[in-house]
Amino acid sequence: QIADKGNHRHFMAKEIHEQPEVISHTLANLIDMAAGRVNFPDLGVDLSKLSRVTISACGTAYYAGLIGKYWIERYARVPVEIDVASEFRYREPPLPEGGLAVFVSQSGETADTLATLRYCKSQGQRIASIVNVRTSTIARESDAVLPTLAGPEVGVASTKAFTCQLAVLAALAIALGRARGAISAELEQELVGALMEVPRHISSMLSDESVYEALAHDLSRARDVLYLGRGVNFPLALEGALKLKEISYIHAEGYAAGELKHGPIALIDESVPVIVVAPKDELFDKTVSNVQEVAARGGQIVFVSNGESDEVGCDVVAHITIPDVHPFTNPLIYAVPAQLIAYHTAVFMGTDVDQPRNLAKSVTVE
Ligand code: G6P
């Protein structure tokens, strides 16, 4: 594939718009569409006997892994240990006998992730990697490869690779859930059906970006931005903040909404936009009550939700309306506004979106 920008101004925009297609490809590889079941390669371990799953990665891939932890623990009822590779490799934690270690990496060359993989191998773990570059070192040193079929990703800030990593992790959670008898055949079909709907929903969200262009004016004036989420959408808040930092250079912090009162609420005043990832799931009411605490202190709320604006119970500076989807797939869907908020803010500010200062696409040295 030749990397060109097509009709887009930046590779990042092109890659955001490729997501419906590349997520479809990635899912088609792991799902029996007709049967509505996952169709997973043999990972060389008895999934029903695992006492724990270990995940490690860096940067955006780490946040994908963190979302994977929520999914796997919820749907497969197996504990997941996860850490950034640069900590994991030196912490050298004890690992369960015959365990499964999963590595997530777009490039497959990140030095810390590779070192962690080698440590896990030395501890007798089976190694499965979720990689975008099939010929990479991490892919070659793995026992099993679960590919993301995102195609070449040129923009330094990862977008389509991230959502494809999520697609693989979601399928892995279902495969583990089935192997362990934690989900019924009906639930498996429901979850697989929900995943198959993701590309269509993302396409519809990409048909009009004007709300993000308008929001960019406000965000560009901010010195600090807070990103809040709960549950499986908490890692997404971390990823949204990372994206904003990476390409717009605005200081942004992702926080678990319930932790707000334990510190960050001290930062809130009229100059701080607070982006709230608030799908109408079982935690919506809790998130809304956190939002009201922020609004009462003057914080400027950007409400990213499939709920109605009047359900927040306070004024919002922007409501980014998200389609109603199955709650299982929320992280895949809400990843898109996180990308577009960062992208349009960076474009408005005139930064080098595809090649942000000081960052490398792949960090192959420690
Ligand atoms: C760099 C990139 C990030 C990426 C991280 C991990 O920091 O700028 O976009 O998430 O490395 O890279 P990997 O290739 O292992 O996913």
C-alpha cells in the first residue's frame, strides 16, 4: 500500500476516516459473521484454565490494553494484570504457571514492550501479540499473532491502530468468555452482533465534523483540559487526554470521574474545559453527578454522550451527540470523538498534526 493522504489534509484525518473499513477487516479475521460467533486462532493455552491474563504495552496501545482488562474481567471473569511495559520489565512481577501474556503494539518494535515480552517468555508464559506490522520483531517472537489489519499508520498519534486493537481485544474477551463458560451462546451472538455494527456507526459519526471545528476555538484558548470517564470509558478519557497533549500541546489530564473530588477538582474554574465521556450505561447517573460538581465550580462542560443535554442538569458549552450503541462497544465508538476533538483543535492551532514535536512514531530505544 502506498501511503498518500488521498483527499485529506493530513494522514491523521485520512486514518481516522479509514476506521470503518479497517475495523471491518480486523473483525472479519476473528469472527464468523454468519454464525455470529468469534473464530479465534489457537493461542496454545487452555483458555478455560487460565488463572490470570497479563497485558503490557506503551502509550496508546497501553490504553487499548486497559480497556481490554475491563472487557476480559467483565465478560470472561478472569483477572487481568496490566502495566506499562517500561514499569513491567523492571518490576519483574511473579507470573502464573502456564499463563497467557498479551502484548499490544502498532509497530511491533517498541523497545520496552519487546523487553517485557522477553521477560514473560523467560517466565514460561505463552505469548500472544496484537500487532499491526506482521513482520515486526514482536510478531516474530510471539507464539500467536492476533493482527490488527489497520494498514500502514503514518500519523504519529495513533488512531486507526487503536480502534483495531480494541476490536481484537473485544473479540479476545468474547473468546475467553466462551471458553470459560462465562457467557452464553446468546450473549456471544449479541456481543458479536454489536461489534459488527461498529463500522456503520463510526461512518455515520464521520459524516459531519462541524461540531468539532466549533469546539476547537474554545479548546485552543485553554491551558489545561480535564477528561473524565468511568468504568470501561475511563481508559478512553486517558487516551483522549493523551491525544490532545500529543498534537495540540494543550495540557490535558484524564481522570476517573469518581476520583475528581480527591484532587483535580481543585483545578476547576471558568478557564478549564472538562470533557466528559458519558455514554448512557449503568454508570451514567454517577458520572452526571460528578459533572454537576464540576459545573458548580465554573468548569466548562463538553458533554460527549448519547444522552440528552437536559439529562446533565447543568449548562454545557458543547454536546457531542453519539449514536445509541450496545454498551459493550462504547469504547470503540467514543474513541472517535476523542480523536476528532484533538485533531480539529490541533488543526485550528496550526500545529504539525502528523509529526508533532519531540514525538516518534515508534520508540525503539529505551
Ligand atoms: C509512540 C507513539 C504512540 C504509540 C506508542 C506505542 O509513543 O507515538 O502513538 O502509542 O509509541 O507504540 P506501539 O508501536 O508499540 O504501539
